[in-house]
Amino acid sequence: MRVGIIGTGAMGRNHLRVVQSLPGLELTCATDTNCETLAAACEPYSVQRCENINEMVDLVDAVMISTPTESHYSIARFFLERGKNLLVEKPFTKTLEEADELIALAEAKNLVVGVGHLERFNPAVEYIETKVKNPLFIEVQRLGSFSPRSLDVDVIMDLMIHDIDIILHWDNTPVLEVHASGVPIISQKVDIANVRLKFGSGLVANLTASRVSQKKTRKLRIFQKNNYISLDYQKKSVKMYQIKNREISEDIPDIIEVEPLANLWNNFYKTVSTGTNYNVTAHDARAALDVALRISNAIEIPPVHD
């Protein structure tokens, strides 16, 4: 499968590295609006540097869109109209209307659209896939230090949306209540936020996301009947505790180390080549976007006093 990368910033460079290393994929071309960024990113690889997306059309079977969110829709539409399969970084689009248009177009043309909700391909998350059954309470902390990238979106779209996607994967009942708060610290958008979600199933999820913390934390805790699962996204590790006969047993499984980004690309390739879905789909991404927008809209930013 011939692959092109659109956007060669921090994440785009990772896509270049992974694609050129995987069997079944041929890295053919890349483009970026910044010529210097493009040249630096492509220098280690034998890849054609394109001035714009028009030059890529005949060189690819699929593209990865790793650009600011506001440009996802126009670029995705351009390639879908020309019969190309897509991977798109999260968030999928800026609005639900844009997502709906792309989904309809992809389905009309029978094309694959996968979305880069990378944590779904974390081996620790994959390990507990069959262990999560009827969760009652979920707590998430996703804290990171300042980075100048992704400031075109708030911290909900930047970081929290990963965990929203995972929780919706486990519980697809309606989100009945959204109680959220957050504040801008280093940008014009919300940089730290907390939300409490209540689902139709009765599940309560409490999520905190920050891009202004000193220490990087990526932790997920799941509470079920007589069962507790603690997951560290960063360490790709899991601890499970179970209560039997009034005694607590601990299980720390060995999890095979896999790079989530390579996992993402292998699953995208399998989906395209077999016709069976292994992706986070555009429908999945739309559902996560819907909840993320509801959270963002629920936050009342306090006025700034000099």
C-alpha cells in the first residue's frame, strides 16, 4: 500500500518513521506547508517531497492527515473524492457536520477512514479489552507539561478525547449528564479541565486532563463489582485486584511491548487489505467528538482580572 504523509511536524515525523519500517507499506511521499520542516523530516528517507496535496494523488493509495484540526475536513474530502483511503489524526474534524459529511462520502465510495485515537492501540488497553465488563466507576488522569503543538484546540480535544474514546468503546449507552470545569492558563483555550460524566448504564466517569502540569501522568482506574483494574498508559502496565471470599488477590500480567503507532498502522493496513475493520472508525471518532464538544461547551471560562 503506497502511503503519503500530510503534515511533518512532531507527529508527522513519527508517522514517517513507522510507515517506512513496516512490511506491506511503501512510504512514497510527504508534504507540509513549511518547506524547511518538510525537508528536515524527509531527509532520512527516500521519499518524494511534494509542494502540495495535488502532487500526491497519483503517488498514493492512502494518506495520513497529520495537520491542525481545522484543515482535516478539506484535506480528507479532497482525497476521498479521488478514491483514497485515509488515516486522520484526532480529533477527526472540528464539527459534527464535517464528520457526518466525510462519513457519508467514504461510505458512498466504499473507502476506509481510520482515526488516530492512539491509546486504543496501547498494548495495556488491548490487554484489558476482555476484562472490562459493566464498569461502575472510571477515573482518569491525563496530565502533561506544556507543548506548543496542538494549541489550536483545547485540552479536551487535545488530550481528554483519548480517554473519552476508550470509555465510549466500553459503554455505548447515552451520556446523560456532563458536569465540567476548566480554565485557560497558557493559551486562549482551556488548558486544564475536569469532567464528571454519567451514562445511561449507571457508569460514572471522572476525567482530568492538563497540559500545564510538571509531571507526566497517564493513568486509568476502573472499578467493577468485586474487581479493580489500574492501568498506566505510559508504562503500558496493568494491575488487577479481585475480591474472593473476602480476600484480595493481585494480578500483574506480563504485557508484550508494542509501539501503539505501529499497532495503529498495522490495523489500518489489515482493514484496507481484508475488508474487516480493525480501526478506530470515523463513527467511533464522531461519537468521541460529540462528547468532547459537549464537555467544552459545558465549561464556563471565568473572566480574567488584572
